[in-house]
Amino acid sequence: MERDFTEEQKYILARKRVEKMSKFYKHLAVYVVVNTFLSCIFIAGDINDGDTFFEAVCNYHNYKIWLFWGIGVFFNALNVFGASLFFNKDWEKRKIKKYIEEQNYKR
């Protein structure tokens, strides 16, 4: 069942969606800036403790926060963009076309 929305309702829904997207992009920007800053501090601390620059940069403990906060960012993206971010109609059409071509090639 499809609802008929008034123009005002459509505008309100669109505005809310744009606000969610704006908040997501701000969250993503904070994620990158803060994690870059923290990683630099962790690397500097490792170098200060006697590690070489290469050892400090390659130490995965300096990047754990990227992973854990990144999981949150991923779920935030799913909330904002939905599963269609990965599986949209274009993706379905491409897959169908690919499988048809494979079937034709096998014959």
C-alpha cells in the first residue's frame, strides 16, 4: 500500500533525511580527525618509549580505535543510507545481467 503524501509532508521527510545525512558526514569527519590525532599521539608515545618509527607505525595497537569506532560509523551509515547503500536496484540489474551472460556463455 502506497501512501500519498502532501507536498509539505514530502518536504518534511526530505529535510529529515538530509539532516540525518548531514549528521553522518559530520560524524565521519570527526572520526577521521580525532583518530588521526590519536594515532599520531600513540605513535609519538611509542617512539618516545624507544621504538623505531617503523615499529611505531606498524604497531596495530595504535589503530584499534579506528576499528571499534569504525564499526559504529558503519552502522550509522546503514542507518542513514539503509542496505540500499550496498544492494540497490542497479546492483540487482548488474547481477542479473551477469548471470544471464554466464548462462549464455555456458551453452
